[in-house]
Amino acid sequence: MENSNLESIMSLIMYGGEAKSNAFEAIQKAKKGLFEEAREKLKAADEALILAHKSQTEMLTQEAQGEKIEFSLLMVHAQDHLMTSLTFIDLAKEVVDIHERLSKI
């Protein structure tokens, strides 16, 4: 596997994990009624996702330009990690919103 591809894959895993961790922390903050901090964590999650998508786009661009991208279990793991993070963040946003609404009742 080329070094540049390995770097892109590891960035995808790292930033996807960072995004998911921030989303989880946002839920924990919301449960404590710390809604401003929860929103900051959600923003940090979105920023990490942008970096993860940048890594993914680099690989997609290479392949679209005809470069052979080696398929590996590590790449599958990275893509799975990103998709799980995306779903988790969407759900975390809803959970934070629900906690905020319930705190006003």
C-alpha cells in the first residue's frame, strides 16, 4: 500500500473517531444541561468530519483520475468508521435537541 493512501486511510479513521467522540461528549453535556457546551462539541464533531471527508475525497479523486487504489481491510474499516460516525453525529444532534426541549418543560 502506498504511503499516501495509508496516510489518507489513517486520517479517515482518526478524524472519524474524533468526530464520534465529540458527538458522544455533546450528548453527555446535554444530559447535564450544558447546552452551549454541547453545541460546541457538535460543532467540533462537524469540523472533524470535514477533515475526514477531505481524506476520503483525496482517495476518490485519485481513483477517478485512473490511479489504482489498493483495496484493504484497513480501508473498509476506515469507511465503516466514517459512516458510523456520520450516523452517530446525526443522532447526537437530535438527542441534544430533545434534552434541550425537555429542560424547558
